[in-house]
Amino acid sequence: MTGVKDLMHKVTHIRSPSGSRPTSPTAQPTSPTGSRPSSTISPAPSADGTASPRPTAPAEDMTPRMKENGELETKSEVKKRVAAEKKEKLKQEKEAARLKKEAAEKAAREAADVDYSADKYGKLPLVQSTERTGIVRTQFVNLSEANVGQDVTFRARLQTSRAQGAKMVFLVFRQQNHTIQALVQVEPELVSKKMVRFAESINPESIVLVEGTVQKPLEPVKSCTVQDAEIKIKTLRIISEAPNLLPFSMADALRPADSAEGATVALDTRLDNRILDLRTITNQSIFKMSSGVCNLFREYLNSQGFVEIHTPKLQGAATESGSSVFKVSYFKGNAYLAQSPQLAKQMCIAADMEKVYEIAPVFRAEDSNTHRHMTEFMGLDMEMAFEEHYHEVMETIDGMLKSIFAGLKQRYADDIAVVQKQFPHEDFTFLDETLVLHYTDAIKLLQEAGVQQGTPPAPIGDHDDMSTSTEKALGVIVKEKYKTDYYIIDKFPIALRPFYTMPDPTNPLLSNSYDFFMRGEEILSGAQRLHDAPMLEERMRAVGINPDDMKSYVDGFRLGAPPHAGGGIGLERVVMLFLKLNNIRRASLFPRDPKRLEP
């Protein structure tokens, strides 16, 4: 019977001629399309008693399938196949879910990174004066806590930037010697992440155009000159982009030379890259004060009835000594760059101009590589006729200088404070009644202090010329004894003065001449001039000058000239000593010395 059953089982599973498989009595009917209907789960009743649909699950295909050898799968093979298919299906479902999730996350990221600020940042086209918007531009000097809430537009340089995570960047902008903090922060529909990244990527020293709102910082911004206000940026555009690499950073350039932390910038490096160096807030303040010295010089002398003149800088002969004059080719002959406006000033006095002054370059062909000498500097010169005594002129100069000192302290207090951060120093001091020392009295102070000079060092003689170190030593003595950085020395030895200096009437070894000092260094040299032609010619011959070589100068005195005196100040030296910059080149815009003709 068993064999009959096996035979019958095989017969019932033989395919029909059409290739279809006969159904078993228990097989489920196929749908009109030929596919098997999926099994269903009876709906469960809802809360109101009606049936609610339930999700349907696909039925597992447990029907044996024909293997490659023509035999049908066994039950265990069917189970394995179904399990494998189920596992593969779950794998595919998981992969599909993963891809769907990633797509959703990507869409969310893209939605979050939508650049809704694209029109609020970027590089502006080249400014070619095509239009004028009339928008008022703000200056940092006018900003404070009082402006909180106001919208402002300004042009400035980017000094530094510092990212605070991915959604905020702090910026420091600079206008001349004023700085202010600003921030760009992600804000829905206003500031995008891309705008923040753009702000972070701008090269330092680039010039930008900014629109923003003034707000109060969480705490005072001590690193900026504007400490009680900051800018919340709305738009940020580049006007002129700086290169990625600079010769030095502003942070290094602003660091004191004796700083123990961080890199410092050598003076030669600064001067080789002077344009970049001049951008520091320290240098901006230095040259504002340099301009202030000239303004104060003019104001005081104008108030005293002086007239500003402009004298030639090409001259036919040396005005002081041939060894310190620059000779230049002048058509078929030679000319000389003016060592001072001395002769022209005196000729103006002989022309009855009474009181004159000039601010102009002075040239000295001296191979002096010191901290206080240059081959070209700005001279502040003045000359005036007097009635009875050359001290009338000395007192006028004294009043002028004290007016400059007081004016600098009053008008430029903030600039002085800026410079002091990089060049720490005590404030410049001067007395209401200026200390005036006779030359021999100044020498006596040095002798009493045991100061020596020369090689080998030796005591100073009563009529010896003071060296630079000796002058500084005197400055220390005077400051300690008289509590002043400013004083005058009168009655210099005649041998130490130019040929046009008037000798002292009682002591032929001395002269009616004076020097003014700041912090132990000479800033002005002046004297009563010879106004008598025969006496002038005699002095010229005594120092080896042929009066015929300076005939036009001497002729002015033959025509008659009033007694007069004057002096010349070195602008850069005054600024250097007032601010204690330690090197005159720091007070010169583009210094010229024996080793430098550029930039």
C-alpha cells in the first residue's frame, strides 16, 4: 500500500501540459490575475461597535518549489527558504528605512542651511564713483552707550576675527585709532550660517562696509577704544580685500617692544613695511599729535603777530658748514639743499617783516646713525626782531613751547594714553616759570655730580661741548633737583655756535645763544644773530667762509637790519621726547637717515 500511495502522490503533482501546477484540495484559489490572495486579519470592532480596519500582513509562501534537479523542496527546505526570504525582506525594509531617514535628515539640513542672507554679504564691485547713495557713514569716535538701538553704516578695516562655535563670530573693526567690537550671529530668516562662515573667512586688514545696530555688550570691551557699545551686524561686504599673509599682525605690531609674551616687530621690519605699520592705533595717535604740534606752533605765533613764510630749499651756498650739506646738480652748476631757513629768515627781518616762522623740511648730510638724528626732518623755525634784549625772543619761544606742551595734554589726552600702552612712560612735566641755567652753571652741576665724558673719560671743562650722554646725565640731574623735564641753557661758548651768532658783550668766550631741552635732549638751538654787516663779514672770514660767496645775504644787512634772534625746532624730536618713543624714526612718517631712502 505504501508504494501505491507514493505513486499516487507523484501523479497528483505532475505538471499539466500547459505548464501549470494542479492544485491540491486545500490550495487557495488564485485571483483573476493569477496571483495568490493575501491572507487577511478580521477587523476588530471600534469603540462605537463598528469594525475598524487593521493592517494586513503578507502570507508566507510555504508551497514547495521545484528545485533545479526537478525535485520538489522538502518541508525543511521550504522552511529555510521562507526564513531566508523573510530575513532578506527585513534587511531590505531596514535599508529602505535608513535611506528614508538619511534623506529626511539631508532635507532638514538643507532646509536649515538655506542661505536667506545671500544678499547681505559678499564682495562689492569696484568703486568707480558711479553713484552717491547719500547714506550717512558713522565714525567710531562718535559711538558710545548713548547710541544703543541705533542703526549705523560704516566703512572700516577688519583688525581681528574670532569664531565662537559655528553660529557666531566676533570681529574687531578699526577706523584710524578707534576700534569697536562687532558680532555676526545666526538668526532665522536674517543671518545664515553661510554669512557667519563668510565673516570668519575675511582676511585681516581688509576694508569692509558694514550695516548694523548698536547694542550694549555683556561687559565692557577692554580691548577696544569703544568699550561700552558693540555692533550687531546686519550686512557685511568687502570693499578692498587684503592678502591672506601679511608681513606682521596688528597684535604683534601693538605689543610693547619689551613684552615678555608673544612676538614683537623690529623697527627695521616696521619701516620696511611702513604703510602697514602706520595703521596701528599707536602710530595713528603719534601722527595726530605730530600734526597737533604744528597747529599749536602756528596758533601761538599767529597770536603773537608772526607771519608764516615759505623759503627756498635749493640754495647757492651752504648756510652752516660745507661738510654737512647735500650738493645737487643744478643745470650747468651745483646747488645745495637747505640746512635750515636761517639766512632767508634773517633777510625777511631785514625786509621789515618783524616776526616770521616756517614749517618746512631741513636737510643735513651728516653720517649720524643715532636714535635722534636724521638726514631730513621737519623744521619749525621762527625769527623776530626785538627791542632791547635777545631774551625777549627767548621768552617768546618759551611761551610757544609751553603752549604746545599744555595743548597736547589738553587736546590729545586719549592719544597720549594710547601711546603709553605701547611705550610706557611718565607724563612730561614742566614748570610754570621755566628753569634757565647759564651754561657754566649747567657744567657745574655735571662737575658736582662727577660726570665725565670723552675717551678716556675725563672731567668736563667749563667751556667744553656736552656730548649726548652728558646732556642726558644733566637731564637726570635737573629732573631730580628741579622736578622738570623742560629747561633752557643760556650763554653757550661762542666756539660752539654758527658764524652768525652774536658774541656776549661782556665775555668774548660766550655768546648770546640758548638751547631748549626736553628730557635731557636738545630740541631747539637759537641765538641773537649778527645784524651788523662789517661784524658779520669778520665772523665769516674767521670760520673760513668768503663773504663774496654769500653776497646777497650780507647785502641785506648793509641795507640796515634791526636786532633780531630766533631758533629752530626739530618736530620729530619734540614728538619723540614728549611721548618717550626712544627713537626719532618712530616720530617720522617715512624717515630718512644715512642708510634709508625708502619707502
